[in-house]
Amino acid sequence: MNRLRAIKRLRDEEQKVRACAEERGIPLGTVCCFERVDSTMNEAFRLHAGGAENHTVVLAHEQNRGRGRFGRRWVSVEGGLYASFLLTEFDPSIPYAMIAAYAVYLMLRGLDLPVTLKWVNDVLCGGDRKIAGVLVEEKRGCTVIGVGVNLNMRRFPPELGEGATSLALEQGRTLDPVQGLCLLMGELRPLLHEAHRGKIEALMEAWEVSSLLRGRKVRLVDEYGETRGVVKGIERKTGALLLQQGDQVRTIYEGRLIYED
């Protein structure tokens, strides 16, 4: 194996993930757990190129090139949950990033963390500080869902300022990433099943309730500039943001959301 790409495959952790999935009736393809990779998403795409099947899972304790939306770097030091899920059977119309973020939300709520969702793919805690994020990419005939959750870190790089938090900072306890992955799979799998059965509207309604977005003053930033308004809700079929501007309601599909209240 190319040591610049992935270091030390953790076979014992792979067995634990498989045992957890079998116990919960969660279908899995290939399971790969690593000490360190460039990116679990990159590794998932490589596995797909090598013939990996649907529901393949990649877990790493560290990422050298973890990424978020708009090409931003996702800090991926030891202590976080960094995982990617490969879907070779997928529907391009499904807002997978929002569904995966909702799964993370449910996982963290199950750990008694007072989290909320931020459009489109972030999970916040402790005064609008980010504790998790999701990135979805589709290419080469597959979709990969990448998830990063801050579990055991007690310090973050200066460039993040006060914008990030973790389970350890919020509750003073830690969680093994493999256990965290098992908890996440237990939430994500049923949601994906519902999405593929056409239950998107119910999922988006639940997402909106969990986001506490309705009525907030926000600013949307994209490549064309900035847009301000008041959030009216989430479009039920696509997950798009409904933004009130005067007498008009705009449908926003992309952009970086900034709270202004």
C-alpha cells in the first residue's frame, strides 16, 4: 500500500465495525479502518475504482487532506470521527448531505448534546460552534458521503478561533471513534432507507424542526455575492433554503450561511 496515501490498516477495528453492523442488521460492503489517510473520501473513491460494493465504509483516526465545502480544509487531527460511506446505488435528487447531517444530529442528541442543524450540512453546539460537518461528492458513477465529528479534541488550531467545539469540551468525556461510527451508522442507515423509499418530504420537515432556522436573519455568500433575508423554512423536496426578502420568497440552493441575529 502507498504509505503516502494510507498508513496502518486497523484490522481489529474493522472487525468491531462489522460486528456492530451485523448486530444492528446494517448492510455493509468493504470496511477499511486506517490510522491515517489523506482523505476518507478519496479512499472511498479509490476503493470504488477497485470494485468496492455499495455501503463500503472508510474510517480514519487522522486525515492529512480532509476537506469541507468550497474547498475549505477540515481540521482532522487525532480525536475526531472521520468516516466516508460509499453509495454505488444512489439517487442524484436526494439531498444526501442534509440527511447525513441529520443522522449526525440524532447521534449527538443521543449522547445528550444540545445540538442544532445549520443549513446546509453543519451540526452546531455550544452557542453556534461547529461540532460536525458533512460533505457529499458524486463522480465516477458513485456517491460518497464524508462525515467529520469532533469527539475528543480539547484544543483547536488558532485559525478556528472560537468557532469549533467537541464532545470532550462540551461534556468532559470521550468516545472511541469506532463506537461513534457504530452509533452514526445506526442513525444513517434507516434515514437512507427512508430517502430511497421516497420519504424526502418527511425527512426535510424533521430537518427543519431540528435546525431552529425558521425566522432567523441570515446572510448567504456565494460566488456571485451576498444575499440577506429571513429564513421561511426548507423546501420539502430538495432541501433548498426559502429566504424571505420583502414580499418575495427566494429559493436558495447553494451558499455559505451566516447568522445575523
